[in-house]
Amino acid sequence: MPETRFTKDHEWVRQDGDAVTIGITDHAQNALGDVVFVDLPEVGREVAAGEACAVVESVKAASDVYAPVAGTVVEVNGALAADPALINREPTAGGWFFKLAPKDAAEIAVLMDEDAYARFVESEA
């Protein structure tokens, strides 16, 4: 299984061939509560690292989802339109948001690994 990297905004990133798959962490979906709506970026959209490019809404709040790396959106998870709660059930698997063709794959390496992310989450508590 490819290594998963994490951002301080609670997104996860996983290399998937020439693309990277992006979603929100289990910690993020727990904080949001029951997800009721997702607004995904359009395929072909160019995004900068750190740019808000999707929105996830729950019964508690709405939150932006940021692009962890710069690139072009190559695919979105259409299953989320019909079943946004998939994010709650499978945040790091079937509940992914979108895939990017990264401009610079080296940007992925500077993101947190699983241990660093766990320490980050603990420091926020």
C-alpha cells in the first residue's frame, strides 16, 4: 500500500500511479460529525498547494478541503454526491475526494508521515 502523507489541515494524500488521491482524515471526519454534502472541484481545474478546492458540509459545520500539492484535478469521487456519509464510514478509503496530477511530486515528501501527523493531532488536543 502506498505511503499516506498528511497536512496540518487534516487532509491525507496517497500516491496513486501518476496521480495523488486526496481525502480528509478520520480525525477530521470525527470533528465534523455526520457529513451531508460535498462540493468537489471540476476535473481539469488547476490548483495551487494550499488552495481551497472542495467543501464538505456536516450537520455541525462546513469546512474547506485544501489541495495539499499543486496540480490538475484528474478525477473526482462521484460516489460522494449520492452518499456523502461515505466520508464518515471510509474516510481514508472509499471516502476520498479527488485526484490530482501533481506539478511537483517532491511536494508530497515534505508532508507529514503517519507518526508526525499523530503527534500533531495530539498537540492540538
